[in-house]
Amino acid sequence: MGHLNHSTSSELETQILQAARRLFAHQGYDSTTTRDLAKAAGVAEGTLFRHFANKKTILIAIVIEGWVEILTDLLTELSSMANYKAVAQLLHRRMINLQKNADMMRICFLEAQFHPELRDRIQSEIIAKMTDVTEAFFETAMQKGIYRPMNPKIVAQVFLGMFAIAGFSYNTLLEPNASPQAMKEMAEGLADIFLNGVLAKE
């Protein structure tokens, strides 16, 4: 890199991804050209391609980054909780944050439907990454005695399954403008089932 470029490589990438997130969400992936992207990010088109091979690479980066970020936040907070009321409040806050992250969600759910090859790649990469993060988290929690000893990979998969269903149903079953009450009930229900199971206690 020349001396003129004061931004570090990762700063530039973040800048490009933020611009892409806005454009993809508001005008759609297909209608956004790399020229639009470069312009919105304030970089030359050549610079864009030095960081990302093509437009699809940018889309994948946005989606993976977004999901991993949401999940890591969630797990970090979960690690300090043992009762379901606290977890319920957390999930509730997360759902509200998903509304704030609407751009990212729109890209994840909408674009993935239009690009089958992208969908497969996103699913394999994101699910693998999220499973690793989650598994490590549950393993630590089990070592600390917060959760009972089980196979952390299975616990992680169950947790992600619930999380994914909540994410999807939040966009579909719960209308976009669902009442705070409906969101709260869903959050509490999920947390309760995850932490306490569904069997009546003896």
C-alpha cells in the first residue's frame, strides 16, 4: 500500500461493508452495482476489488459478520445468567435489536432466497461458525457448573435451532410491528423451555 492511504485494511473493509449493508438493504443486491458500492464507501472501484473479489463476497461477508456478531453478543450475556427471567429479558432486548438490525436481517432472509448457491454457502459457513462459538460457550458453562454436563455440540445445535426459529418466526409469525407484549412472551417462552425443559417437575 502507498503512503497516501492512511486507513488500515480492516478499516477500509468495514467502511465498504457498512456502505454495502445500507445499499443492499434499500435498493437490493441485484440493483446495486460495484460502482455504487465504491461511491457510497468513498473508495475507488479498484480499491474495492483489492479487498473483495466480487459483489457476492461482500454479501457473504455482511451476512456472516452480522450473524456471528448477534450470536456472540447473545452468548456473552447468557454466560452470566442462570435463571430464565434474566434470559427472557435478554432475548427480549435482542429481538428489539434485531429490529434495529433490520438492514442486516432483510439481506440475510431476502437475498439468501434469490441466490441458491449463496444460501448453501451462507448456511454451511454461518451454521458452522455459530455452532463453534456456541459449543465453546456451553462447554465453558458446563465446566463452571452452570449447566449440567452433556455433549456441548448437541446443546449448541438445540439452542441454535430455537434461536433460528425465533428469528424466522419473529419475521413471519410475529408481524413486523408485533406488540412488545408478544415479543416479551416469545422471549420468555423460549428462555424457559431452553433452561427448564418441558417436563413437569416431579
